[in-house]
Amino acid sequence: MIDTHCHLTFPDFSDRIGATLAEAERAGVSGCITISTTTLDCLDALAIASAHDRVWCSAGVHPLYADTADPRVNAKTGDAHVWENLRVVAGHPKCVAWGELGLDNHYTTPARAIQVRVLEEQLAFIQRVNHAGQGGIGKPGLPIVIHCREAFDDLLPILRSAALPADRFVFHCFTGSPAEARRVLDFGASISFTGIATYANAADVRAACALVPADRIMIETDAPFLPPLPHRGKRPCVPAYAADTARNLAQLRGVPFELFHEQINANTARFFGVREPLRP
């Protein structure tokens, strides 16, 4: 299987990416998507993806980094982000998604207004690049990885107003209730679960996981955060742990692991265009 969301650019993986990927391979996690958080971090993510055959990347600004200035910013514009970097990364074959982008109401900073502005700028930017891709700039149709923490009421209307297909969104690291999962599904998006869904005290998340249709669910680690059982409390979480989450959630959903494994691989291939390697 593939870990559809991790952060190999974070300091936890400095000087140990090769060992981390080898550990994942031994656990049956044959590849991963390292997710961008800023217009600088996306360049690092692409460098890692380009250096490793079974690593892909994304391009986007995380809402908690909405006010984080890129040191190469054009002082004349006053913008904290170099949007052109996202265009460059998105045009590379190893980039398979936009994001992660969205809203986070768990923290008081960055301010809601800043998060919303950056989100709307990104969605508009994605629409422009997708349209330009028809003329050879960028790649049209990349899916979009959504960060939504305690923000469903604020975020879903913004996504609905964007001229982007709902089935190309995935709400990553879902931590909402079953009712919120139904709202996401009614919108048309997919839902991805981390190790949180293996925790006994995350009853709402586990209930949400149980109701997601088989063709709309994916698995991730969000490494270096949120290790699943039986690794809870360890740091860093690593891509190898995606296999533990998958086995736990197959049991939660009451389906054989082999069937669940096949389904999440099919979902990953369809959504991101990333496939498992053929085995001898």
C-alpha cells in the first residue's frame, strides 16, 4: 500500500529518509506522498520525490502557515508566499496533488481572515493553473488535499463556491463526527484517516470511518504525527505505520484485510494516479 499523506521534509526525517523508506517497504508500504506546507517547503518536497522512485509530492500552503513568509518573497508585493513555486512543482511529473490547504479553527493564529484569504487565493490560483495547463503550462486536474480542523461550517461553503470538481477533494486526517463525515460525502469528496481512527477514545472518528463508502476512503499517517496503535506515543510516526492503520480499520469496518487493502490501493490509484508496483 501507499502512505497517501506524510511530511518527509520535516526535521524528524533529516538524514534518515532512505532508512525511513526502507522500513516502510519492509512493512508493506511501498511508497508515500510527501505533502507540502509552504511555497518554500514544496520545493524541498519535490527534491525528495525526485530523488526516490516511490515518493511523490504535493504543492500547497497549509492554513497554519498562511502567514509564514517565504524568505525569497518579493518585497514590492507584500505577499508572504511565492505562488510561482507552486506552479513549478505542480508541473513536475512527481507532483500528484495540490495542498494541503484549507482552514484550521483549533488555534487562534493565523487569524481566520488570513487563513480564508490564503485559501481563496490558492483555489483561484489552482483554477488558473489548471486552465493554463490546457496550453501546456502545469497539469490540469490534479486532486486537492484538504486540511479541515473544527472548520466544516466555514470551509465547505468556500469549496462549493470554487469552480473545481468536488470528487477531486480529499479531506485528510479526518477528525470530525459522523454527521460531519456525511456532509463531506454529500459534498462529493473522499475522506482519509490517520492513526487517530485506531484510538479507543476517538469514538466519533471511528464511527465516521465505519460509514464512509468503500470507494471514498483512503489511509495515511500524517507522519511524523499521530502514530496508530500499537505505536501510540512514539515520535516520529513513520510511513510504515500506514499498514497498522489499514489493518485496524479493516477490522473496524468488518471487512477482510485483503479486501480492504485492495480497495484502498484502487482508491489511491484512481485519486492520485499512484499505483502499487507489480509484484513477481
